[in-house]
Amino acid sequence: MNDRDTDSQLHLEILKYGVNQYSILALSIALFLVVIATVVTAYQIAGAVTMSGMAHAQSTSFALRILDLMPFVFAVWGQYTGYLMARKAGAMIIQETDKLRAETTEWKKKSQHEATHDALTGLPNREFFYKRLRDALLVASRNNESVTILLLNLDRFKEINDAFGVKNGDYILSRIAKDMGRVIQPQDTLARLGGDEFAILLYNLPDEATAVAIVGRVQKVMQEPILVADENIELSASMGLASYPDHGNDADMLMQCSSIAMYSAKKGQKGYLMYSPQLNQENPRRVTLMGQLRGAIEENLLELHYQPKVDLLTDRVVAVEALVRWRHAEYGNISPAEFIPLAERTRLIGPLTDWVVRTAVNQSLVWKARDLKIGMSINVSAKDLIDTELVNMLEELVTSTGIDPSALTLEITESSIMADPKRAISVLQRLHGLRFNISIDDFGTGYSSLSYLSRLPVHEIKIDQTFVRGMRTNSNDETIVRATINLGHNLGLSVTAEGIEEEDILMTLKKMRCDIAQGNYISPAKSLPELEAWMANYSVKGRAAHQGDAE
Ligand code: C2E
Ligand code: MG
Ligand code: MG
């Protein structure tokens, strides 16, 4: 007997029991009436109530005989109705449970689909592609077959997005996704890895010529003009190919090789390139860094630097932004702008963010223990927003360290929110639910619409530094900064300006009632000991400056 049968059997029994209780009540009333009627009839016949009188009454009165049958009638009725009702109700319960089950399965399927597919194009996402790749490699190694990755990045897509707007950009991406789907075999997987990057997993191609033929078909798709805003747009893409077993044995290695090939193709404007070890020499730094990043995270070669954020009303340092650095034996200090994209590409961004968050939280706890009230801003990558790993890790960290989440701000760039707004909003809502502050970084470069902005559970916007730096020479930038500050305030958000390099810009921002300032003019990002020395000095200077302002 399965669960459903046991459930409905139980419901049936309960119902039967309920109905039978009524029949027992009716039975008792009937019995009671029989006794009373017998007593009354015996009294009427003999003028007294005796046992023999009652027996006589029973045997002579027809009405009493009829009444005698009532308890049996009720007993049978109870059994019968109980059975019928229980059956009917049982059937109803089974039907409803079936419906509910079907709905739950549908929901489960839907949420699984959402977690593994890209919302815009409906194609498998990066995570799912990796899973397929790993599965394919497993089968291929058993059967002595090959697996080829074709990695594709659109050329000049950012310019197209800038020129035609993000809606048209989205339209172009989904059109391309659909058209590319038509040129691959059903057993192959086409995925959108993010932004304007796609990948095709090709299973057991007979030879290189077949791969080249597929590349040709994809290129043909790209050349078909797409009509956008009355203009025919012709696209092109750079592609990189890498194969198992020729170029690597595992998913990470193959992805790395295909991206090296793709970058070389882009650089040399070659359309496509098949990976060869010789390409490593053309991008030695990139290849070395990609290969060494995992080790750098594990061996603690990363370091956090901190850049102060100053409240423009009080001139106090209210927070710092944690900015990661890589101390590389050969290349010296490497900027995150160089290795974060590599980490995102090789899926090391998860462990990297993990390290950054834990280190920053520990520092925060140290300051808290010393009674220093300094907020901590942490940068989170677009890729961290895709899965739920980040939220789970943060939740666990809050429980295990007891840190107050409202002392932490998670900075998320506007463009990474807009890459998949639906998913981003749901992750941000969970983070907001955990009481973390959320800041939109590089605001003004990610095309978010006002309707999105008002729906995001954010606390702060950070005006992108290009506008802040441009204020000096470009009056448009000044207008943009002023408008952004007002917009932020109207939405009840705190506004930070970053990239302040000169005093007069700082003063203008103060006049514009910007809330928080950050930039090299105040202080560049510093190592922990340098920052602490600077802060001790600044608290004296800062207050003096504030008093100076007041005079
Ligand atoms: P961001 O979050 O917008 O950080 C601000 C960047 O501007 C930092 O560069 C900072 O050093 C720099 N900066 C601040 N003030 C000035 C100024 O006045 N003039 C100029 N020219 N630059 C200024 P950095 O540290 O190189 O970081 C670059 C980007 O890398 C960051 O941009 C952020 O998007 C990313 N990043 C940094 N650390 C992390 C991290 O731990 N995780 C993630 N996912 N991304 C990070
Ligand atoms: Mg930031
Ligand atoms: Mg920024």
C-alpha cells in the first residue's frame, strides 16, 4: 500500500467513525424511547408498572413492536450512511491530493528550471552548462570519445547596448540565442554563460573539420542582420574552441583553454581559434594568473585593503570599503579589476568572495571589540548573485560569529543586477530579510530603470566615479551627479560619491548634500596598519576641518 492509499484509508476511517457516532446516538435515543413507551403502555393496560405487565404490553401492542425495530433501523442506517459518506469523502480527498501533488511537482519543476536556466533567453545557465560538461566528460572518458567546447563572445556588444539601449540589447541577445539553437544538433547544449557570452557543448565530433563547419554556421547566424530601431544591425562574434582529451581532462581546464582561444581570436580579430598551447605564450600573464588564482586563495596570498568612506555632514569616517589585492611573487600587487573577471570566468569567484567576506567580517568584529563604530562595505560579484551559495554562507556567518548584519553593506554593481533583474531581486530580498545593507555600486552605468530602482531593497547608491571625476570638466556630469543625489534622496536612500580626487569636487558634493564621500583625495585604499594609522591621524584633522567649515 502506498502513502496515498494509507492516507485515504485513514480519512475514510475517521469519517466512518464520525457518522457511526451519530448512529449510536440515534440508537440510544431509540432504545430509550422503546423503554419509556413500554413502561407507559404497561401502566395504561394494568394500572401499575410490573415486569409481567411490561412483558404483556410488549407482546400485545402492535405500536410497540414497530417501535422495537427502530434501534435496528438506526444501526443499519449508521453503518450504511457512514460507509457511503466515507467513500464519497475519500474519493474527494484523493482527487484533491492528486491535484495538489500535480501542482507541487509543477512548481518544483519550474523552480528547478529557473535555477538552471537564464531568464532572458531560456537557455541553460553557466552552472547547468558546467554540470552538463562534467557529465559529458565522464561518459566520454568511459567510451573513449571526445567533447568540444565552443565559447562565443559577441564583438562590440557594449557599444550596441549603449547606442540602442538595454531593451534592444536584450532583444538582440534573445534573437541570437534562438537562431543559434537552430544550427546545433539536439544532443548538443547551447548555454548563456552571462552577458554577451554563450557556449556550445559539442559531443564526440568526428574531426576538426566538423567543428569548423559548426563555427561557419554560427558565423552565418551572426551575419543575418537584425532590425532594431529602424536600423539593420550586423553582429560578429569571437569564438574559442577546446577539446577533451586533446587540451585538458577536466571542466575547469577546458573552459580555461577555450577562453584563452576566444581571447586570442578577439585580439587578433580572427573570428575563431582552436586552442593550442602556443596561444599561452601570446597571453602569458592572463594564463599564469588563471592557473594560479586557486592556489593564491588557498595559500592566503590575497589581502584586503580598506578605503575610508566619510560622512559629509560630520566629516567622520563612518565606514570602509574592503578592496581585495593579490600579492603576486612575479607581478607584484595585482588589481582586482584584472583578476576578478578571471575568477568569474573560472568559477573561482565563489571561494574568492567567501574569503573576502570572512576576512572583512573578522576585521569588523575586531573593531567592534575595540568599540570602534566602522561600517564595512564588501563587493559582491554578479556571479555570486546567480546561486544561493552567497546568502547561505552569509546566514551561517551571522549565526557563527554573532556579527550584526546591519554593520555590513554589500556592494553590488548596477550592471550585475540588470544582467538578470528577477533573480537579483530575489537574492537581494533574502539579504535584506537578513538585515544586511545593500548598495548599488557604479550607479549610472547599468541602465536600471526607475521602476526597478524603487523595487530594489537597497539602502545606498554609489555614483560611478566617471561622473564624479568628470564633474570638473563636463557640466553634463555635474548635472547627472546632482540629479542622482536628488533621486537617491527622494527614494529615501543614502548617496555615496566615489572617485573624489580633488578638494573642489568634494566641496561641490557637500553643497549638493551628497551623504558620503570616498576617493583618493580623502584617502586611497590602504593596508590595515596603514589605514589604522591614517584613521588615528584623521580623527583629529577631520574634526578640525569640520570646525573650520562651521566658522
Ligand atoms: P569598486 O567597487 O567601484 O571600487 C572602487 C575602485 O575605485 C577601487 O579600485 C578603488 O581603489 C578605486 N578608487 C577609489 N577612489 C578612487 C579615486 O579617487 N580615483 C581613482 N582613480 N580610483 C579610485 P580597485 O580596488 O582597483 O577595485 C576595482 C574594482 O574591483 C572594484 O570597483 C570592484 O568592482 C572590484 N573589487 C574589488 N574588490 C573586490 C572584491 O573583494 N570582490 C569583488 N567581487 N570585486 C571586487
Ligand atoms: Mg565597490
Ligand atoms: Mg564603484
